Amino acid sequence: MSEPLPIVYQDESLVAVRKPSGLLVHRTALARGETRFALQTLRDQLGRHVHPVHRLDRPTSGLLLFALDADTARELGEAFTAQRVAKRYLAVVRGLGPEHDVLDAALREEDARRPKAEMPAQPARTVVRRLDSVELPVTVDRYPTARYSLMEARPQTGRRHQIRRHLSRRGYPIIGDAKHGKGVHNRFFRERLDCDRLLLAAIGLRLWHPRRQAMLELSGALEPDMQTLFMRFGWAGHAPRDGYRWLADATAPHTTQDACEESP
């Protein structure tokens, strides 16, 4: 049996797990040679059928939600599609990121079936803020020191690679991003800091529980490699823990923006 996925929350209708970086959510046409997937691993782990209600990119780690029955899967899927679920990510980027910014730039779909230039541009909005930063006395690019920032990102739309593309366009590519990042910094983290992955983690979800009729907030811990990096950079205080809480007096939000505005 595959190594079990850490369970952050489970009840009679849904379960939230932490997906490690590098693990696909389910089988796809692009998954040639892969033998392990989050969906099959959790199904075997629980001994029952599970329904994925959203997705995370393969290199992204963090909270992944599954429904345990078809009705809950449909309702949660509709909530994600309608942007009624608030999502929170942590990313390590090159440079001194903005203290707070709204990245509001349309993005073209990336589906590999047609040239991206032929795809229509779709509205995309991500709210970001800098939580911390570090300056290392090493020459990585053309400067005598190298600066990196810990950014919080709250996507308010759900475009493919949205956070990665928005931050890269703004001039702060995520470390470990082979497609939208910068190779010299990715190589520095891989060779000097023993960190060979995309440094993007989904660490928070806030959603209306369709069965319990209450607002549920989930928090997911970082993987060990990111925790080690946070300690090295003095960012340990920003590392989340596994947990959940029910929010008193909260009503179902109509959009992701509503849910984000309710966040402390």
C-alpha cells in the first residue's frame, strides 16, 4: 500500500488531506509511467470511494479536498466553480515582493491543445502580500546579495497556474517554477539549499459545509522540506499547522472575494 496521505479533517461527507509536491491528483493522459495518485491513495487508505472536488498542480503541495458522496461532491464542486471557496497559499519568490498588491491581469488558458495565443484571455485576480523576507550574502544572479520573500497569495479566480503566472509577470517568480521561474535561482535552491521543488503550498481553505450548514476553515502544515527552509530563513513563525475550526455567525459567501473579506 502507498504511504498514506496526512488527514487534516474528516467527517461523514468530506475529507481534507495534505498532498505532497510531485503527486498527481488523479490519472490523466499526461500521467504516463505514474503509479501513485492522490485519489487512488486516499481511496485505498479509507477503504471507500472518494470524489475530488478541485485540483492542485502536480508540483504544488497542500490542502486537497475530497467528498465522500456524490451529492456533496456536486455541491462542493459548484462552490469551487462559482468561486465561493477562499483559498490561501504561501510562496517563496525571488526579490523583495510588494507589501500588498492586487494582481489583476487577464490570463490565456494553457491546455496544450491549441497555441496559447489562440486562447481567449480570461479575467484573473490574485491578492498578495509580503509576510517576510531574507537577504543572503551570496551572488546568485548579477547582484552581490540575493533577496527572497515569503508571499501570501489569495486567488479570487481559478485560472491554470494563476499564482505562478501572476507573480512571475509582476517580477517575483516563485522558486522552483521550471516554466515561469528563473533557472539560476531554482538551481541555487536545488544545489545550495537542498530544495528541489516548487515552493508553493496551499495552506488554507474556507468553505461553506453543505451538510452541517456552517463555515469551515481548514489549515494545512508545510512539508518537511519547506519547514526546514522556513527555519533556515527565520520564517518559522509563519509556518501553519494542521487544524480546522468552525466560524461562528458566518453565513455562506456568494463569491471568493466575500470569503476573503471575512478573513482576519
